[in-house]
Amino acid sequence: MVPATRSWRGWLWLLVAAVTTAVLLLRSSVWAIGPASPALSNEKGVEMTTISPWFNATVSMTTTDEPSPCGRLLLDNWAKGQNFKVVLLSIETEGAFGNELFIVAKALVTAQRLQYPVLLTRPSRKRQILQLPCLRSSLGLQRAAEEMCPGCGSEKFWDDRSKACNRGYGCLELLRKQKRVMDPGAGGFHQDLGEWKEPPLSWRPLLAEAFQVDMPQMKTEVIMPGNEDLVMYFRPYRRKQIFDLRGDHAFLTSPPFAFFDFAVQQHRRDFPSGKLLVIAEPSMRSHPTVGRLCSELGAAVVTDMDQAGKQAWLADWVWLRSAKHLVLSPSTFVWWAAFLSEALRIYVPIFPGIAALPWCKLLPSGDPRYLFYDFWTNTTFTDGSVAKTHCQEYFHCKADECVVKKHRTAMASLYPELLELNQQDADFLNASAA
């Protein structure tokens, strides 16, 4: 029989050995939070093991790999041969968050199609898109660039302007000179799903990873949308105004109440007890159409995210992205929240004329979540390709024959809450009567 003291000491030595082994393992590994996916590996020894079903991962890297805050992503899958080019993630734009996402998406899609790495260049001023922690350069790119740019330092490699690094011009300029740089996101906002070539849904895994972000820290708990709740995003392009006149064309500045009412009636057939929730910028919450949504349909305006202060816009986007049922206004901000979401149904308006955005080009095809509604003809479409064709028929109208201009009085009747609130609308309607 082993004495008790000897048994106790034996267990103590085993505990010390286990702790020592764990410390040694931790010194050679990196722990990170990022999108979850099946275990992946590459020739450099990068391995990712899923530990959570919702954007959490453990990453083990060799010391030659660049650190990654999100683990290994799809944007890290690129051909490591000698003939690769660097695709820039350019975010120098006058647009806001939604516009930035389309520009970067164009670059990400191009890079993945060609199997090239991406390089996130820091803009000259702060951009909202930099709030996304998983948007970064491809892993392994710096190691490959170091071989092509001898003399450039490993610390702040892309910012090295020492004489030894391409005579002070930096590695990126050397790669440009060698015609190894692509910038597909330059020149426009790229708000055209046709530029992605393949069906939009096929690119959703790549973009969902790169554009993942958590809810900003809040002082009090934010109640997220329930599985049966319908979330309506209201965004007008002119405050308390029906028409936006641009040259010979007249635009509608927002979807009418009838569009939101259609979505609500459709939703209530399947989810009669679901809540109706409205998201709008603080300055738009007093809009007469929002008032009708609340008074006539029983909707409630959500303001919980205001507590995030300067990051309230990001909190709104995360909140919208969590909704299972969404109603859109023409907006790149909510378009991305809907597309990247796990929503079961997404209601999209078709405007009888030119919209404030190239809206027809943003109607996804091959995605069963979307239901498109023409509020002028009371027509619905489930096929995005058919909806796009219908939308473009409106868009290509001649100025005087466009529905909005030709039937301006009937069109204005869809917005009774906005009549006589704006002198420009009154002048436009009076010109028709004259």
C-alpha cells in the first residue's frame, strides 16, 4: 500500500508537468476570434479548428505567418506561384459605409476568381469600413512580397520608405512598376451585381466572412429581433418630399406607405403574432410615413442602438443583419445588411421610374429569400432576373413618358401624408395641371 503523503506528492508532480506543457504550447500558438468554418490547413502549417458555430475559431500558426484577428478566411486562399498579382482593397471614396462595401466587394470577388491575394491599403482619412475587424490583407502576402522587395523592412512593411526599400518609394510602387498590382475597385461605386459575374449568392460566404462584425459595446442590453418579427428600414432621400427633380427626370424619394403595408400583410399571414419594428435614422423618425407605420399598422420605432453614440450606425447595421424578415428602402446600407443576413424573407420595392440608386442593378437573382413588389402595378416577383427586367423597363423610359412624370398626380396620391408639405412638390403637380 502506498503511503498517503507519497500519493499526494505524485499527483502534485503530474499537475506541475501538465501546467508546464500547457504553457509551452501557448507560447507557440495564437488565439483569435474569427469566422467559423471546417478545419483548414496550408503548406505553412496554418490550421484552424472550429470551437463555436458563430464566428469563433482557434488558430495555430507558425512564427512566419502574419497574425490574424479572425483566423483563416476565404480571402487567404490564393495561388502561391510566381505570377500572382496583388489586388488592392481600395476604400478611398466619397461614399459612406454601404458604398465602401460595394467597392471592396468588387475587389474581393475579382481576387477570388483569379486566385490572387488582396492588400488592404490604409486610406488618407478614417473610413467606416475599417470598423470591420476581419477585413484585412491575405495571409502570406507579406512573406511573398518580401522576396520581391529586398531591402524593405518586415515591421510596417508596406509603409517602409527607407532608401533600402525601392529607393524610398516602397514595395507597393515597385510592384506597380512590375505590373503586379490590380485595383478593380477604382473608378465608381460598382453598384452592379452584374460585375460579380457569378450569382451573388455564390459570393456570400466570402463577403460574410470579410464583413463580419460584432455589436458595439452597450450600457444596457439590446433586444435583437425575434424570429417572427418584421423589421422595416425606412430611408427617404429627401426629407418630407415626394419628388426629387433632376433635369428632365423626376424621382420618388422613398417607397410609399403602400409598399410597407403590402409587406406587413404578407408577413402576418404566416406570423400573426410577430412584432412590427421600424429602423430609421434619428432625424427621420418623425417622418410622416413613419408616423403612419406606427399609427395605422402598430409598428414600433427601435431606438435601443442610440446608446452606442458615434457607433450607433454600426449597431443598427448589426441589428438589421440579425433580422429574419426584412423590408428594404433603396439604400446600400440596408442592402448589405439584408444580403449578408440569415433572413428568411426580404421584401424589396420596385420603383416605377428611376430610383435614387442604380436600384435595378442591385436586385439579386437566384436567391429565394427575396420578394420584389411593384407598388404602382401591384405586381410581385420571386425571380430576381424577371424583377430586374421589369425594373429596367421603367428605368429606360423617355423623360415625358416616364410613369412618375406622366402620372404625377396619381403617383402623389400614394403619399397623402406628404402632400402640401413641400413647395417643390406643389409646383411640380401644378405644372401638370397647367
